[in-house]
Amino acid sequence: MALNLTALTDYVRENSTDFVVKSLMNAPTIDFLKSAGSVMVGIKGTEAIPLLDSDVGLQDNDGCGRSPQGSTTFGNAKITVHPLKDEQNFCPKNYEKKWMVEYLTQGQTYSELLFANDIMYLRASKIAGANERLIWQGDTDSVTPNLQKFDGFIKLLPETVVLPTAPTLLESLQKALLTVPQEVKNNDDFVIFLSQEDYEAINIELANKNIYKDTDDAKLFGTSAKLAPVAGLNGTGKFYFGRSRSFVVGTDLLGEEDSATMEYSIETKNIYMDFAYALGVAVVYADEVKGFHKA
């Protein structure tokens, strides 16, 4: 006797609570600047960034006279944060006739979803990716809605110039570094911002020349200049040489968890999953930043 199973559909296990979530990225620019002390938190609206500068006039000290020279200058720049939000409603009743019914709690009142945390994690990662692009490529004149919220670093900084000509991208960046004033690049917070794709490209150039460089060594090969690969510059072909203090990010949050809420509405029987926060950027000492782009 043989079993004929051709009339049976393949079994699909529908009650697993593990989702494969397509997460994109955190915002690498915020992570980098936070460690460099250039992220301001707790801002509502506009806040001043205090600035201090001084010049020195050395004199011969061969008498008892006093002749004050030079000056110390106090100033400020301003950073404005812009309230942003991302809201979604979920009606659990809609899932009753779908395979998603496996994720609903017992009874007819669904005040929670078993997969709610997966949704929140996914959206948080997508929002972080959108913020990363906005921080660099934001433009109030953009036709892309996600980039219209405020002007990002690229628009706030002076126009970039073409990278010096060289056989490889790595050599072009090395030549560009030589054009940066020594008093700027001698500082501990000097950094070269570049795209993640260009960071990979220069590492591949080294590998093709059989030159070993640890991938965790985030410095421009042959120099002491730190490299900061950021997703916000992907696709732009731009590079910025300057001190991290010149790039300031402002937010009203103290932690990422502050921005997310998930609530059940008795009136609408919907679950509201919302993110609300404020974000903005400012550039200070723009004259210390040199920007380049590919030819």
C-alpha cells in the first residue's frame, strides 16, 4: 500500500514569533560626533553655541612698560532643531482573517501585538537611516520630502573643489590633505568625513597593491589623519577635511528610547506606534573645513 500525498499542500509553520527584520543602519554621523562631544542634547527651538577665539602678540620684555596687544573674542553661533515625527496606526482586527491571526492575543480586545517590538525596531532603524541622510544632504529646496526638513552639512558648508589629480583615490586624498593648513590638521579632533563606499574603495586599492592595513585602522594610509566613513555621504562623491568641533548636531533627546511610544486606543481600537523628536545641525568655524569632490 502506498501513500499518495499529491493533494496535500506543503505545510507552512505560521506561528513562529521570530521575524527577519530588514534593518538598515544607525546614524553613524551622530555616533561619531557624540563621541567627539559635538552632539548637543535637550535643545528646544534655537540655542546658542558659545565660541571663543584669541590672538597672540609676542613682544620684547626688556623694560617695565606694558603695551597690551591682541584680543580675546567671545561670540556665538546658533543651532535650531526641527520637530519631526513618524506615526503609524495598526488595527489588529484586520489580521483576524490573515495568517497574522497567529500573533493576536486571545479574546476580541487586542491591546497589544506580539510582534510590536519587531515593528518598532524596524522603523527605528529606518528612521536612523533617514536622519543620517538628512544630517548631510538636507536641503529645504529638495524635491525629496525626507530631505526638506532642514539644511544639512553639505548645504551649510562652502562649495567643494575638485580633488587633486592622482592615479588612485587614496593618492588624491593624500594630496588633498597636504592643502589643509597645518594648524587645523595638527589637532586631535581633525577628521576626514567620507562615504562608506569610498572608504571601502581606498581599502581595496591598498589590498590590490598587496599593502596590508587593518580594516579597523580608520586612518588615511601613510598619515595620522582619522577617517570617518558615514552613510550620509554615500552617493555624493564628497569629502570634508576639518575638525569635528565644526560639525554640530542638536536634538531634544537624551537617548533614542525617549522618542518612541506605543499606545492602545480604547476609542479607535487601534495601536498607535509613534516616534517624535527634534533634530538640527550647525557648522561653526566653517573656514577650518575644506571640502572636495570627485572630478
